[in-house]
Amino acid sequence: FHNHINKFVKVIPTDYKKALAIAKEEAIAEAKAAAIKAAEAKQANGSSTSHKSTVHEPKLQDLEDYIPEKKPAKKVGANFIKYRRKLPQITVPPSERLQNWDEFQNGLSAKDIKTQASRCMDCGTPFCQSDLNYGCPVSNMIPQFNNFVARNEWELALKTLLSTNNFPEFTGRVCPAPCEGSCTLGISDDPVGIKSIERQIIEVGYKNGWMKPNPPSVRTDKTVAIIGSGPAGLACAEQLNKIGHNVTIFERSDRFGGLLMYGIPNMKLDKSIIERRLTLMKDEGIKFINNTEIGKDIMLEDLKKDYDAVVFAVGSTIPRDLSIKGREFKNIEFAMSLLEENTKALLSNELSSVRKQIEGKKVIVIGGGDTGNDCLATATRHGAKSVINFELLPQPVAKRNDSTNPWPQWPVIMRVDYGHEEVKERYGNDPREYCIMSKEFIGDSDGNVTGIKTIKLEWTRNTETKRWEMKEIPGSEEIFEADLVLLSMGFTGPNMIKNKTVETNERGNIKTTTPESYQYNTQENIFVAGDCRRGQSLIVWAIQEGRRCARSIDTFLEKKTSYLPDLG
């Protein structure tokens, strides 16, 4: 709108008649001038012109009649029909990727990104930006920024994107993109590559110097302490800082970023990308304090007294265990422990210590998902003798099943991620074993794990409940050799060992006044956001949690409805 406002003419109602008269006089003058010019042209050619033809005037209908009409734009075929979906290419082949820990996926060129953005259908009801059980939880205005990119208006695209998403440089790399799963174009064709467009927008912003510190012009006297520096804590901090509150983030680790820093390998999210954003936030006035554990180094009661509001944004960090016979054997580790240790070693140039634990070992990763895939890639890079991945569920179908998995739900289909590709490159086969259950860990006399006793499963759908049920297949028992077992089966809740006074609900998450509320209880100045409130989830949900929690805190502090956005 701001780009087009200069094209509007302001006309005060009382001057409307005067404007019509002026327009009429100008039209008559133009008509006479045109008639005279035509007469002169004909006279020069030896022809004559009648008097009546020079004084003929068009009838005045309205002011708009004298606005010259532009030629209609040339119609072209719909771009989602003309162009095919194109995603960022992994330009480095697996054989080369395995030699280092560098981020390997490059964005598309500016030309390709504009083409992909033009594929957007600009739907009347854009399901891609819904925050329900499908679509984008942060309610990104996707058709709008796609339109700006297609028209080469990058700065407007950046402003539109940042109005709903605090950290596009993170989501554009590690989010699974539920928006693309609910893209309307995906009903009959490949969806728009929204994730790659989002990443390109923010990178263009940094490249052109548009991402500058923007501290608030006025500060309030309110102080907020945020415990945890993951995406929920960072989003909450940025929102509160925008409106002038004084925010301090406490992190128990040596580096900030939560699982962004230590839970996601460098080849997926280069740590310099996180540091770039943290530097920007520090320059905007947000304070960061690391190596500080609340309940150990600082008591929660002291925080409640020293700050006007306290936020728990500690994530869901208790890993789900596999309590079967033989669990006590050595070298059965949680997947996140390995990933955290590996990134710390990478950043301190001490990777050899991790390599000694894996090189030449038979590695089995129990559980899929992003964490399991990251473990496959990590073990392969460290020279494991073999790498296998156990999946409890059956192998997904190649194409969406419209009866059991209809659009706009997230498509449950067979995917090959970078870790699967790299294992196949190194060992010659896809690492995944489907419909398999671990029954017992086997070990030697020294207490080391040596294998896993398993059994195959059969999955059937209950016709009454419509739920999938599993049963063991007799005679399908098998033993897989293993020197190192990594458990990647999700998380059960926040680690609140040092703060036992904080109540949790039946799911193990921190309790709030209501399931929709972000306040711990009505008597205290404690708030909760992110995975520690709603359970293990995606980065986009964490960002949404932080933004909505910030609004709740601002309302609490100012005793009035916040100006911060709720959804979007």
C-alpha cells in the first residue's frame, strides 16, 4: 500500500464540484488543441476541415472519465503451470561431504528464487499460513512475501517475513516446512518451495545491510529474566526488547542457542549463523549470561525478587529411554549426548576424542526423525564400520495416501535425507530397518554391549477405532551386532531436577494456569514457553511459543492489552 499511496489524489468533498469544472475546462482545451492540430495537418495535405468538427466536445460523465486508461497487462499462463518446483541443490556430493563438517546445502540463485516465488497461487484461503494442525505455526504471510520476491521487491519481502518470524535464517535451514505440506498447489502438483524462498530473503537482507541493530527508542523500567536460550527463549526476548523492556537471558551451557547450537550438527546449521543473530540481539540491548544454572548458581526465588517477570524456556531435554533387558551395558548412549559432544569438540578443534569412540565400531541408531538422521551422518563421518537405523513403524509410502493422510495434513511419505544418502554412499545401502523392535541388549563379560536381539512387527489398522496396531511376528527373531547403540526416541519433558518446586503436568511439562496460558500461576510472576510447556516439537512452534508468551508477559507487566501480536 505504501508503494502505491502516491498514485492516489486527495479530493475534499466540498471541492469536488470545483475539481469537475477544472477537469472539464482542461478536457475542452485538450479537445480544441487536438482539433486544431488535426485541421492544420489536413490543411498541410491540401484538405479542408469543417467548423463543426473542430468544436465537437465529448460529454463529461465524471472525474474518472478524464484519467487516461492504461493498456491492460499482457496475460500469461499461470506460473505454477509454466514452472516446475526447484529446490536448493546439494552441490557437494556425499563422498566429499563426508570429509568435513561444513554446511553443504546452498540456496538457489536469485533468478531461480524469483521463479519459484512466482509459482505461488495467491490462494483465497492460504492453508500454508494456518497455525492449526497443518501449515506454518508462526503464521508467516507466505503469499505476500512470495509476491514481493517475484516482483524483485526484496526489502518489502524481508519486512513481511520478519513481522511474523524472528529467525528465518534458522527456520530456512532446519524447519521441516509444514507450510509446504499444506500448500494448495500440493493437491495436484509439487508445492511451492517456501522454505528455500524464506532462507533467501533473510540472506539477501544480511547481504544488503538491511539487518541492522534496531534498539527501542524508549526503555521501560520493567525487567525480565529468561531461562534458556533456545528458539523460544530468543523469540520471547526479542519481542519484549522491541517494546522497551529490559531482558536478560540465562544459559547453563557455555554457548547460547540451546539445541540450535549443540543439538543440530554444523553441516545442517553452521554455528556462525547463530552467532551472527546473537550479535545482532546483543547490539539491540539484550543481555546474555552463560554458564549459569538456575537452582544451582542462582536460586529461582532470587530471580523472582530481582526481576518483574521470569520465563522458563528450558526446552524438553529428558531423553526417552529404552528399558529392556541389558540396558545396563556400556556404550548404550542417548543420541543427543553424542551430538552435543561432537559439536563442542568441533568448535574447540578436538574432534579426535569423539572419533576414537566411533571409528571402526558397528553402530546402531534406534529411532528415526531428524536426531536419528543426524546421528547416522555423524557416525559415518567418524569412520564407523557399519551404520544401521531401527524404525518401529513400517516403511512410508512413496506418495500421499489421500484416504488416510489427506491434504492439508503433513504428507507421511518416504524421504531420503542427507544422512541416509551418506550412509548409502559409504556402505552401499540405505541404513533403515523397518517394522523392527528391540527386545534385549546383549553384552560381553566386560559389560560392553555386543548386539541387540530383535523381532519383526506387523502393523494392521483396526476397522473400528481406525488406529494402527502392531503385533510381533513369531519366528522373526534376529540378532544384530553392535559396539555402540544410540537411542534417538524423542524427549519426555524438561529437566527440572534443580527446581523441584516447579510443578509439572501429567505429560511431564511445566504446568500453567490453563493449557492455553503461558503463566505458571496467577500468584507468581513466572511464565513458561516452548517445548517445556507444550512438549517436544518443531522450531517454528518454539518461535510461536516465545512470541505469544512475550505478549502475555507484556500484558502482565503493563496491566493492559499488549501491542505485541498474538498470532502472526
